Amino acid sequence: MSHTYVLFFFAAFLFTGCSPATLQAATTQHTIDSISELSEIWSLNNVFITQERFGPMTGATTGRFCFLGNLSNQAKLKVICLSSISGDALWEQVSNNASSAFAISPKGVFLGSSGIADIVRYNLDGNYIWDESFTGNGVIRIYVVDNEVQVFNHPEKLRIFNVETGELNKKIEGDTIFIATETEKFIYTYNLQSIETNTGKTKWETDISGPMRMSPLFTQDIIFAREGEIMGRTYAISRATGKTLWKTNDNIISNIAYSPEKERIYLLTRDGELLSVDKKSGVVSILIQFTNTPFILNGEQQVGGYEVAYDDSTNIVFVTLGDSRQLFAFQEK
């Protein structure tokens, strides 16, 4: 394999009782105190991004930034895609409060649901392509791997669909699986493990100390994983050996976005810093410092997600701030 797996998957914000007509307004606002190696190209206010501990709710590819949420205070969930370059709205599809997972890749946009478990594929212009329903308690994670859509749902089943047709290629039961290849599958019990597909033999097990809820980001040689429910350390793990190559401090509140151009990942801290971390060395640089910090986390108040995303076709980094409902786009220099 010679490329980075596309990992963007979303789980829905759950509204208690009857869904309110409107969401609570943002209680704070952030500006940029300092910035380096990036330039701001646009920003939007009143962007509500849903939040879920299992994965990010934003993604970008091929000149599009997409998310599950809303561009207003309306409680209705939508899949919305914006232009990476301008921030202009390109299309939207009305979702529902049972939407539980989302993925975007050059192959399209994929939306999973809980309750009656299903997955829907739209193309990058927002046109419906196919959908499939199946048994279980709903979709938890979606990975797009080559020409496959790999969907994990409870009770512990990984379903692998043909990305073009939606045809079910394979079903694997009994483990909490992130992704599976012809030679190995990556599962989570009390830790991340690599298992040989044919023999079931454990190849390696990581030494991550805390619970890992946020699904890892897989590249050809390194796996990036964040521990913790809402906040924790990010680890770089050798895909070949499972060895921890480096780890960050324990204040990371976002998912992980990867820049192949710069060979670095992007992370957001509780203290309002957008970090870049060198893929191989683990050297950390503070690219942006936001004002009015620390950020308010989910659980302290009802806020949206803190997410980072990267469009490798335009080399643009996206940052969403949940407490202020702001979305920023930054061009790599």
C-alpha cells in the first residue's frame, strides 16, 4: 500500500427529549493572537459542529470542507459542504438526529445512522448514489480504505462495502475493529493491537495508557491515535511494530489532521493553540494562538466540537471552535 487512508467519521450530537427549534447561542468569541507558517483566508461565525467522543465531525477533500451540523442555530442536523477556497456553501443534505457517523473521501460523502443501521453515499456534488441497511444498533465508525467503505457497528461487526456499488464484500464479527486489510486487522480491547488476518496471531500491542475512544488516523507507516474521552495525549505509533515513536502533552482536545505536503499533523489544545507536530521527530510547533482561553469543553457547557481538517488538494487547514461556533480556514505557506 502506498498512500494514506482517508479517515473522517462523524457521530451525531444527541438532543434530549424533543429537539428544540433552536440551539443555545455561542457564549464567547475568539480572535487570533499570533500566527506563523499559515495565513488566514476566510472564517465563518455561527457554525455548529456536532460532537462525539468516537471521532471527528469534519473533513475535507478535493476543494471541499464538509461537516455534520448546521450553519445556523436551528437544531436540525445537516450534511453541509463548503468551498475550501472561499467558504461558500456548495450543497447540503438534511439529515436527522439519528445520524451517527460521517466520512468524506475523494470517493464521496458517507453518512451512517443509528437505530435502524444504514449507510448512505453521496457524490462530492451532493447527489445520492446508494444506501444499504443492516442489522445492529447503529454505525459507530466509517473508514474509506482504497475502494472499500469499512463500517463498524454494535454488536461488534465490521462490514466492508464496495465503494462504487454498495455491495457487501465481507463481514467480520467478534472484535472492535478499526480497519482490516488482506494481511492484518487493527482492533481495540484495552489497547490498540495488530492481528494477522489469516492466523489470528497478535503481531503487536501498543503501550497507550489511557482509554482510546477517538479512532486512529492510519498512514502507510505511522498510526496517529489520541487517548482520553474529551482530552488527552496524541501518540505516533509505528505501523510495523506498534512501538510508540513519540507522544504529546495531555491537553489535546481535537481529532488529528495530516498534511502529506508538510509531513506533519495538526492538533488543537485546551489552551487555544493550533499545533503542528513533525511526523517522524515529534517536534511540536505552535502555529496559532487564539484569544479568550481556555476553551469551554463539552460537559462544562453544551458546546459544539473542536475539530481540525486538512484538504490536501488545496493545502488548507480548517479549525472549528465549539464554544464560539467559529470556523477558520488557513492556507499553508
